[in-house]
Amino acid sequence: MNSGCLSNHDFNSDINRAGTASLKYDGRQTMFGTAEVIPLWVADMDFAAPQAVTRALAERAAHPVYGYTVYPDSLYESLIDWLRRRHDWEVQREWIVMCPGVVPSLHAAVMAFAESGDSVIVQPPVYFPFFSAVTSTGRQLAHNPLRLANNRYSIDFDHLEQCAAEARLLLLCSPHNPVGRVWSKQELECVLRIARKHDLVIFSDEIHADLVYAGNKHHTLSTLAGTLGESAPHIITAVAPSKTFNIPGLNLSTLVVPDPGCRRALVQAFEAMHVSAANPFSIAAFEAAYREGEAWLEALLVYLRQSRDYVAEYLTAHLPEIRLIEPEGTYLLWLDCRALKAELGINDAELRHFFVHEAGVGMSPGTLFGEAGSGFMRMNIGAPRHIIKTALEGIKKAERGARQRTTSARSL
Ligand SMILES: Cc1ncc(COP(=O)(O)O)c(C=O)c1O
């Protein structure tokens, strides 16, 4: 497989999303103060979902009654089959809790497993709802910052151990958004050892588990914990077809919770808010994606890898002041712009302004992901490659202009 245009999987064509109430497109004015940016920010892709999904939605829409909905057995089976086939994970039906999204589940987990005032560990720079799930529920953040060395992030295990001694819950992002790490078996085993020693519950957000580049392997934390037997820490794993098949607007995800006590606590947290996720369209799309979307996903992974490599080569050749932290998974690229920022003598707000108003590219500012994100930007490459190319050329042009201005100002 070497083409992005495999059979009916076309990732090169433009699809006009403006005017579809799309956050990524129709939210540009609010987010960036202008609609004139190439939107490479919020984490959905500009690609058509697998045809099987579109067909299943059309078939369901053709039935004109859209009433209250239950989760059919076939829905659970589609997920169980997927996890067995793709992740070597044997999941029991009763472990599965359906929920409206991973972010609501983060909140529910924080409420279920930490009391008000308790510490919850996060590993910044990290997907920002990890912070708000803790602070908005009255719990305390315990930061265990990732370490960056030789252009690669890793977990500071000594510091994690110190945090674990005080905390109740760890929010693990695996694979990690935004730094793109797919944690190795050894790293995850180390996390498990610390959690076991300190009786820490782990919420393992594995929403990006299917989006892993060739040469890397995602390990489901729960399968590794299985080898620890009775003494394994309690793990809540979040999985979803939303990122994998580009259907996040349909709001259906799942938690896999083997421990009955943890499951009860989570279900109670959802029930306390009367949150229900069942909806006739999301269940149709979920099942079709897991049952029939695999070939589409394989083609997508090839396309994304080519785009990732394209960006890496472009930056090396034309914009060496911006360095790609090479991702092992996800379609989110973490760009180290610290050299550019220093060269232009600008702060984070000005860096953001530079990308939006001079380059015409709307990315997520690194500081959204915590202080450690200062000088970084997150670029979403889930778009046709020619769009990525145009964005990079816009950045190059703006960089040349800004450098000239800086040089002239310094020589005055
Ligand atoms: C790590 C991570 N978790 C959760 C989400 C969002 O999940 P949901 O839309 O199901 O709330 C995202 C979206 O970018 C993400 O990157």
C-alpha cells in the first residue's frame, strides 16, 4: 500500500465543511478572530467517514421515527470483536459502559474516584480537558510533567512516584495528545508498578489507540495489567470510534471497566447527572465503523504517515526554526517553535498572532496544553495534503517577512 488514494478511500479531495455547523470551520471567527485561516486545530479530520458509516446513517435516517434508543447486543459485539482483533484484548460484555464522550467520562471518573480536595495526576503538556476535569470538580491537580530530551518526550517516573504517594487517580493519555508518544510496554509496566504500590486508580484515555504509525505498537494498559493478577491496579479505559473513523460529532464512546466496584461508581456518577448517550444515529455509525471500517483505517494510516513525513521533510528543508516532535501516533503534530520565537523575539501571544494573522494558519497554541507548551504549536494534519502544503508555504512566507522586519529593526 503506497498510495493515499486507495480504491474508494479518497483523502485527497476537498470537502467543503463551511456552513455545516463545523466547530473547526464555523468556529474560526470565535477562535482566531478571523475566518481567513486554514483550520488545522480541533481534532477532527476533513476526510469523509468510511462509506459503510454514511450508508448506515442514511439507512437509519430513512426510518422516520427517531425515538428513545437502547444499545443493541450487536453494538457491544462490534466493539468486543474490534478490541480482540486489533488490540488482542478479550473484553467481557459487562465491563463496557457506554457514554457520550471521553471528556464527560474524565469528569465522571474524577468525581467517582477522588474526593473534593484530593490530588489527581496529569502529565503535561496534555490535552487540556485533563486539567479542567480536575479543577472544575473541585479536585487538585498534581502535575507530573513529561520530560523532553533529544526531541522525544518521556515520563518522569521518579516524580510520578512522588505524586502517586499523595494522589488517588492518574489521568493517563495513551497514545499521548499532543506529544504523539505511543508509550512502550516497559513504560506502561512502570506506570502500573507505581500505581499498584500506591493504590492509584488509572483512567487510561486510549481514544487515539487505533491511530498508530507503522513501526509502533499501542499496548492497552489493561491487557498489561492482566499479568499482575489480583494485585493489578484498577483501570478505566476509554475507547471510541470517534477519532479512528472521524465521527466525533456523533458523541458515543465507551469505558471498559473490569472491576465491578469501579463500574458501579462510574455509572452512579453518570446517573447523578442523568446523562444518557443512546441515540439512533450514533449507534448506527459506531457499529458500522467497527464492523466495516478497517480497510478505510488502513488506508488512512498510510496517508497520515505520508503527510507526517511530508511535514517533517518540509520543515527540515525550509523552516529549520520549527522542529517536529516526531509522532508515533495520532494525526496531531507537536511543533517546537521555540527557536522561531527566540529568533523573532516574540512571546507566546505574538507567536499565535504570527501564525494566524501573518501565515493564515489556525493551529492550537501550545500553552493550551499547560505551561510546558510555551513555544509550541499543535498542527492537525487530518486534511488533504495539498492543504497542509499550502499551510506550510504560508508559514514559510510569513517567516521570511517577519525575519526581514526583525533584521531591519535591529539594524536601525
Ligand atoms: C486524548 C483525547 N481524549 C478525548 C478527546 C475528546 O473525546 P470526546 O470527543 O469523546 O469527548 C480528545 C479529542 O481531541 C483527545 O485528544
